[in-house]
Amino acid sequence: MLLVFYRARYLLRCLREIYFPTLRQVKGNLDLDLSEKRNKRVLMIVHNDFFNAKGGVESYVLNLYNRIGKSKGGFDFYYLARVNNKNKKYGEIYKDKNKNNVFYINLSDGNIYSLVNQKLDNLFSEFIFKLQPDIVHFQHYIHFSLTWFRVIKKILPKTKIIVTLHEFLGICPNSGQMIKTKWQGFKLCDNSTVENCKNCFPYLPKDVFERRNINVRKYFKYIDLITAPSNFVLERYKSFGLKNKMLYSENGQEIFRTLPKIKSEKLRLLYLGQINKFKGLDVLLESMNKISNKEVKLSVYGKFQNDKNYNNKILKMVDKLQNVNFYGVYNRNQLPEIFSKHDVLVVPSIWWENSPMVIQESFMAKTPVLCSNIGGMKEKIIDGKNGWYFKVGDSNDLSEKINYFFENIGIFNNENFKVKNIKEDIKNLLKIYKDIV
């Protein structure tokens, strides 16, 4: 019965894309300088506006856009973000009334099993033709359509396309996590194949994944440069068979002021960030249940996601543990104070991760990190220098590492906590833009 439900939902989504009327909804006067003497134009595109979905990528892109727009790099910058605005028509592109060069496109969630919706091509082509960008930088492409890469090259053959990868969406239909679905026990996935994807989604026909892979390889050929803040992610895409030019480029961070550590005889652990089954908080709580040392404490800061069963599981575990305190949602302005009261950040994710912002934030605060030994997390850690890692999903190994931290917390040197700041990121990105045009 469950398989029938999922298959019906997929078919309805496909029918909506096939029969939805062709869209032509570019609103507002762009008021652009079309003279030859104008600066080169860069259009940044992101899958969600930060004020509608306050995720790590959204936060990074908005901050990058605001900061790079003030630089004297010889470029004019434009920003296009997806919103889900009930007061606007589906597909409408409109200009922000209070911000220069900021636009929104009103779209619902895209078809993650396809990544292609050619019904969106007309509205995007009209916008691109009016804007005439020299570079289009996709910070994400979920909810849009891979065909937009081809649209750009057909309308503006000289325009360069850059795509920054923040996860594995192009090679994994499970939200780009490269982790298997409940039908496969939520295990890590090492290889993106049609057979593996079919096993994860038994309610979908095999040709869905065959077409998906064909589309990714077909439309990614229009991309001039792929960047990612993780070599691990780039290697995964190379293994998938992509031949694009690829470049590692770490995300720059807005450096916050740090406060001196408040001294304590206890080992104060910190969990920081979203709470969902991929982030592995349950693994950390299991390890805390195995630690008898009363001098070890854990603080949990974060927001629950839309998974009632997992959320209830976490709350029940927290209620039973005397060595865990749950503080809920936090904002970035609180980070200096939060880190000043803690000794170690724990990142127990059971998926690969890309370049977790929370690790960068911990390094800013000169706080070592204990994380899972996979993917983009492990890549950030120099074992014994700025942190340690433990066997992913293994609460026994994690509890052993926590006890080891208790005995050896004083070995870390502040010189090992290096973070790329936003100014360095902008300088690097401007060089990439200048080189590519």
C-alpha cells in the first residue's frame, strides 16, 4: 500500500510538469544599462531565499552576494532566489522593491527524481535575455531545471556558467545525501548506479533513474566550471563520469568575535545545528548514555526538522539523560558566548556532509571538533591537531573518543584552527570570474 502511495505521488508530480501551461511571467522593469561600456554582469542563483529557508548554503550565498557587491572588482552583481510566495503566481519572476539587483522566482519544490522541467525554460530565457549576464553562477539548481544550462548557452553563447556543488544532488535522488532510503536501511551509499537508485526507490520504474543520469550528463556539458568546498564531493562527481573542469574552493566565513573560554573542570560537549536523522544526534545521545563520568556534559542547540518520529525519539532520549541539556534554537549572534562555555564540538552526522559550516564556526572559536570519519567532515580534521574523528554511527567508538578528550583536552594549539574568511573568498572568486571571462 505504501508503494502504491509513493508511485501515485510521483505520477502526479510528473503530470503537473507536463500539463502546466507555458510560463511567461517576468515582472517589473529591470532598468539595465545595455551599453558596451557597462561592467561585466554576474548573476548568482540560489535555490532558496535566506529569509524563507535559513540553511547554511542560503546564509553563505546571501552574505557572499551582499559583500561581493561592494567590492571594486569590475563586475555588477545580480541575485535570483527561489521563493514559495502564495501571493504571487507560480513561475513569476519579480524584482525586490527595496534592494537593487535582487530578484525572486516563485516556484514550488521541484521534481528531485527528474531535475528537468522544460516548462520553466520560457520564463527563464526571457529573464536571461533582458539581463544579459556575462557569468551565471548557480549556487544550487534544485527546484529549477537542468535545461537552464542549455537555455543560457543558446541565448548567450559567450556567457560562462559556473556551478558550485554543495551536496550530491546530481548523482543521488535521495535529496543529494548519498545515503540509502528506509528500504535499504539508511546505509551509506558508495556508488551512484541505476540499480542502487532503483533499490532505494522500489515504487519507481527503473527508467526514471536511467533518464535522470542521462539528463545530468547531457546538461552538465554546458557548464564551464564546477566548484565545490570539498575535494570529496568533486571526486564523487568525477567517479560518476563528468568531464567538466573542476576546482576546489572553500567557502569563506564571516569571522565573528571570540570570547575567552570560561574555565571548568568538566568536559563540556556541544552539538550545534539542524536536528534530523542524517545529522546523527541519536548516535551522540547513545554515547552519552554509555559515559559514566559525571564530569562530561553535553549541550544541544538546534532546530527540529519535519520528522515527528525522529523528533520524539530525540526528546525521549534527552529526558532520560542527566548529562544532557537541550537549549533549542539559536542565532549566529549567540555563537561567541556558546563556544566560550564549551570545550569540544561534536559533529556526528551519518551522511557524508560537504563542508559543514558548523566546523568552520568551531575553528573560529578555537574549539576542537570530534566528527564522523567520512566525507567532507573528515577532510576538515587533522587528527590530533584540530580535532579527532570516530567511526561513523558507532556510539561505542564515540564514547571512547569522548573519554580520551577528557584526558587530553589541553593538547590543542590555537595555530591549527585556520578558517578562510569572507574577504579571502571574495578575492578568490573575483579571480575565478576574471579568468573565466
